[in-house]
Amino acid sequence: MDEAATCRRAAIEAIRDIYPDRLRDDLEARLESASMAPGVLTIRCARACDDAVDAASVAERAAGVQLIYDGLRLTRSLAHEEPWTDSDDHTQPNLDSLAATVLVSRGFYLLARSDAASKAVATVRQFGRDQTSRRAPDADTAALDVTLERDVFELAATAGVTAVGGTPTTELFAQVDDLAVAAGIGLSGAADSLPAHTELQTGATAGDTPHATDDHVRQPATDS
């Protein structure tokens, strides 16, 4: 089974116990059509440090990253489109809002006991700050929006590298930031264009990079 399929299966398995059925079906449909780039990148970052690692052993972390991204991406769409103003029937917007919350919460659950937990929290906090800054009249909305993809790719790097006892380097963060910006908002097709694990700039083998930290936080996009 390839990496994208492994990630998708793990993400769907993580929400199997969600009810009611309509909500679970909605979540599964979203994951079936979602770009698996965050999850795939998680696995490849692990393999960049240890090329013998089995994708299945990293699948839970990959699913956690994937679920957080899909939940925040949906939240971003709802915030921008404000579907509640388009119709008196708020059933679908309310279901979408609940789905976004469930996706992020379940992603947190999967990463809670990992070395990527603090990075996951930082990612969500930064997302909230960026979306608030976006409301300013002179805000660079495109730059602020793609911040989510950059931070989620950094989360993927953290989750993957620490899964095999390594520490993500500043070089790796810079590389995945560039990959996210190139992929763009929504990461459409990004999973197919990600570099092989042998091309990721981990900088050292697992456990040999004490200078980098798990809770690395990028400067806001508007400052770069």
C-alpha cells in the first residue's frame, strides 16, 4: 500500500467511532477526497532519518497531522465564505463547523502523547492569530492564508522526524516551508509532487541534531 493510501486509511480509521452516522459519513467523504500531502510528508520525514521505518508504524502520527490540517482548512473556508449568510437553512454550515472541530480534536488526540504535541498546539494558535490578522483592511490575505500550509508542513516534519528519535532541523523546516508555498492553498496535487525521502534535508541522522527544537514557530508570513 502506498503512503497516501496508508495515511487515508489511518485517518478514516481514527474517526470510525464518531456519531451520528451523518457526521461520520461526512467526515469520511472529506477524507476520501482530501489531499494526503501532510500525512505523506510525515512518513517521508521519518524515512529521511531512518529509511528502514515501516510506513504503518508512523501512520497514526501521519493521520493526526492530516486531520488537524483538514479541520483547520475547513474552518478557514467557513470563515471566508460565511455560508450562514447565504441561506436560512443552516444545517450544512452547522454540520461543516462541527466536522471541522471533530477533525482537529481527533488529530490532537492522535498526537497528544507524541513529541509533536506542542507543535500541534502552536500550529492551531498561529492559525487563529493569522485569521484574526487577516481581517485588517491592509492585510496580505494570500500570504496569511498559506501560512496554514506552511505550519502544517512543519508539523508534519516534526511528527515524522521525532517518530524515529530525531529532531527536526531548521534546514528541514525551511525546505518544507518552500514546498508548502509552492503547493499553495489547499495543497491540491501536492502529495504527488513531494520530494522523495532521500531528498529531504534532515541535516543529520536520527538523534544527532540537538540545536533544533520541536516547538519551532515560524515568524508570521507578513514579516518575511
